Amino acid sequence: MSIDTQALRAYFFKLGLASEIADIYLALVAYGAQAISELARHSGVERTKIYRLTEEMMASGLIELEVVYKKNIYRAAPIANLQILIAKKEQDVRDLQAGFISLSEQLDELYRHSVGTKIQHYKGIDGLKQMYWNQTKASTENLAVLYENMQIRTNVTFFERWARACNQRNLTFRGIINDNFIKTQQEWYGRHSNERLAAWQSRYLPDDVFVIKHSMVIYDDTTAYYNWKDGQIFGIEIQNPDIADAQRQFFEMLWVQGLPVDDLIGPVQKNNVS
């Protein structure tokens, strides 16, 4: 029975083993227990390399050593021993994943403190979706001044995934809304029923108090602006703690002037706004 040597070499390589190890192992399986000199001849691997590689193979459980008349004899160990190496690789991946989360958080924190201001531009629907998804990683309350709802510009599938991620992280939201936002919400929920934000409060501002022409969201050190009017779809994120704090003060000034939605519309309509 023949074996695909290249496939075996490729598999060993994925496990982090040199391709020559596959050649040595195959020679041991085909010709049985051997000394170094025989192994070099049957495998085609130089003797000087075999000394080093057999140590690696012993550590990986691929070969067994027997001393016969003061001579080292090597034999192939069961290939099932690779399961031990595979299990170790799997644990290494889990450790790397766990370490990545911690490292990513530390580097993000360092980046926020080391860079004074970062401005990121986004274009198109996919760009806006990325901006919305960035909100799901917030560690502070999301404060929003909203011109229209996001569902009509993304889609129900994305919105449900976004809302679910926000709810799972227990994120809280407060929104200042206008007539246009209420209209888009009521039109949407007149045709759809989907997952919603669990922690959402809103207050209404009429145009004669404050005109809302685009949407803005503030969270952490980020102020995000969204625009999709007149066929222009783009967004801007400004990461700067001073700007974010200033916009929070601006939001709170508007919030106290806003009319609670309960006082504005009835219970059925309110359900379509929240």
C-alpha cells in the first residue's frame, strides 16, 4: 500500500514539524527499527540532521529509543501519539485567544492615551454598518441625537444582530429624536417586528427648539456623525476625550429641554418609537 508522502509532509508541517521528520518517520515504518546510519540511507536525510531531528521526534512521541549493544536503535511509535501534540496545539490556540483579548484591551487603552485625536472616515452602507458595530464595544452609555432610524439604511438582519450584541453587553442608550425619526420608526415597525434595544430612553425636540439634520452618537472617547441625505452616505468618527466630553455636555443641555415620549404620544405609538 502506497502513501501520499507530500500529504504527510504537509500535515507534519501544519503541526510545526520539519518535513524531514515525515521522511524519517516513513523510513522507520517501512523498514522497521534502525540505527542512525541506516535511517540516513533509507530516509535520505543527512546524519547530522537526524541527530537533531530524532530529539524533536522523541519529544513529540513519534519515535521510541532502544539501546542494543551500546547502539541507539530507533523505531516508529504509534501515529496515534500525534493526538497528544494536536491536543497541545489546541490548548496553545485557546491560550493565544485568551491572551489576545487581554492584549487587545491593553493596547486599545494605550492607543487611546497615546494618540491625541484620531479621525476615521467611512463611506457607503458597509461603512455605516462598521460604525454602528463599533458602538457595540462601548464601555459607556451611548448618547444619540437622531435624524432617522438605522434599520432603513442597514437591514433587519444587521439591526437584529447589532441590537442583540448591545443587549448581551447590557449597553444603555439615550436618544434625542425629532419628527422625522418618529416617522421613520413608525413606518418601519408598521411593517416589521424585530429585536429591540433593552435599555433605551428617548426625548423629543421640536424643530423650533433644535433642528436635527443628521445623526450623532457619543460613547467612550468617540463622537460619531452619520449622514445619508440626498444620496450621500458617509460617516466620521472623532476619537478625542475632550471633544467627546464637550458633546456630552451639549447632549445633556438638549436632554433637559426634551419632552418625554410618554407625554408626546400614546402607548401604542410609543412602542413604535422605542
